[in-house]
Amino acid sequence: MSNEKPVIIKRVKKVKGHAHHGGAWKIAYADFVTAMMAFFLLMWLLTVATEEQRRGISDYFDNPLQVSMMGGEGVGEQTRPLPGGGEDLSLSDGEVRWGDPLPQDVEEMLREQEQKELEALETTIREAIESTPSLNQFSEQLLIDITDEGLRVQIVDKENRPMFEIGSARLQPYAAEILAELADLLNEVGNRVSITGHTDAAPYPGGAVGYSNWELSNDRANTARRELIAAGLDPDKILRIVGLASTVPLDPDNLLSPINRRISILVVNRQTEQAIVEGQAAAED
């Protein structure tokens, strides 16, 4: 009897092709399709929405609470690109329909929030004046204060250093630099802007029936508007352009003082904007 062990031969069967990789690719593909659908939905919304509605959407992301409380274009049921939701805004102490006066506590909360934003902007502008050489050298010609209507920035003339050419709406280069620096700062808040031109009491050659300080002050305010927009200010932020000639002097004791020649840029609060839109704004203080 032989002691040799039997030889075992194994046959390995090779399978052509690739092994199964699972369904991970399906998840990645689904994510891709979802992202593309969201992209095309966004493109469609931008196409069908009006300019006012797009501005309302932009304002909502800047200050959602304020826009939601105010209602208006782009917020109410009748003007939304995609209808839905109800027409009532529920609050803890009752219900308010869009456009109705807000409860006192909500109104007060919005005013306090807006006041803080304007105060923060005032601080930012003052810091920019101190740290920016192009502004710091003209700090004596920049007057900043908060009024009942909003944050006011006034650029005034100084002896031998006027903002505009004498009797003209042509802006001096240094004044253009100031406006360019202010444009970016004004974009930091959602509030709109009113621009007012002022002159001194020196009569314009040509008499009261010709080109006068009224036209000159308005032309200068409009020049400031164009310069701000050219420097990057959102055109939709411009609410009003006003020319007041010499009727509101900074120095009433000397109506010919250079300080009376100025451009006033007012970042209006919500209450003032509503009054202006409704045609009930009081004369500038």
C-alpha cells in the first residue's frame, strides 16, 4: 500500500467585468439633480419677480423681522412670486392684517432696533473719518448727528475750500473723494437716503425769475446723487432729492457764511420714509 498523498488541483474561475460597487452613486446623483433643480428654480424666480419684489427679498435677508412686520411690495400675499400662506400675521396678543398699524410693543421694538443700527452706522462713519486720510483732512467739513428723521451727514463749505465751483453744480475733486468714501458706508444699512442741497443767501446773477439758488441747490443735490451712485451706492436707496436754496441756514446770524453752503445726506428711519412716501413729510429741520 502506497504512503503518497493524493494531489488536489483547484480550479479558479475568473469572472470578466467589475464587481458590484453598491448604490453610493445614486445618492450623489440625487444630490446633483436636487441642486440643479434649486438653481433653475432660483433663475425662474429672478425672471418673474419685479424689481420691487427682488428688493423686498433682499431687504428681508438684511432685516427679516422689520420687513415681515412692515409688509408691502414683495411681502404680502398678492405680490409674492409664489402664492401661499395666509393673509394674517399672528402675534401673541392678537392678529394683524398686512398693512394695518402694528401693535405698540412691536412698533417700539422696531424703532429701538433701527435706532441701534443708525447709531452703529454713525460710529462707523466717525471711525472711518479718523482712519481714512482722504476723509480725515476734511473732518471739519463733515457734520454728523442723529435727528428725529434719521442719521444726517452734512458736507459743508469752508472758507477757500468750497465743495462746488462758485455758482455751479460742478463738484470739486476733494468733495468727490468724500462722497466716494461715504457710498460704501451707506450701503451697510437697509435704510434709504434723502439728499438735500443748500446755498447761502447770495443772490444768483439773473434775478428771481431766472436760474436761482433754488435750481442751484437742487442741481448740486442731484450731482451728489450721481457721484454716490458712480462710487457704488445702490440706486434704489435714493428716496428723495431736494433743493432748499438758503431757506434753512446753519448760521442764521450770517446768511452769507460758507457753512450754509452744504449737501445734507439723511439716512432716513422707517417712520420718515413712510411719511415721505405718503406725502406727509415735514420741512427739514
